[in-house]
Amino acid sequence: MQLGVGTLIAVVAAVALLAVSGETGVWRIAVLVGFAVALGTLSAVLLSPATRRAPQASAPRPAAPDADQPGPATAARQPAYAHQSH
């Protein structure tokens, strides 16, 4: 699939570059086609699964908090000062 995507991008880029530039010289056309092929190759490499970052394994979960110690969600709901508690 990456080869097909890279080829498609290279062909589209070559056609677009040749259409926009209007070049007629053989060497200039060769440079534009070479640039399009390089663009297609780069896009195929960047779209490949090997270059994508693999999902990282989740970090181990901390042990369950003790019943007498409030967890972070409970601590956030407690008032800032003890004398203001209900």
C-alpha cells in the first residue's frame, strides 16, 4: 500500500510540477520529475507504519489507597481548612 501511495504522490507531483512550470528542456524536466519522485518516496516513508510511534505500554497502576487515606479525587473535594468542614 505504501508503494502505491508513494507512486501516486510522485505521479501527481510530477504532473502538477510540469503543468505549472511549462518547462520544455530535457534536463529541467528530469529535475522536476526527480523532485517528484523524491517527494513520493519521502511521503511513502513517512506514511509507513514503522515510522509511526508505537503506543507505549501503560505505566503500572499504583496500589489501591488505604481506606483511611483519601485518594486524589476525594482530597480535591475536601475543603481547604478543617474548621470550614460541614
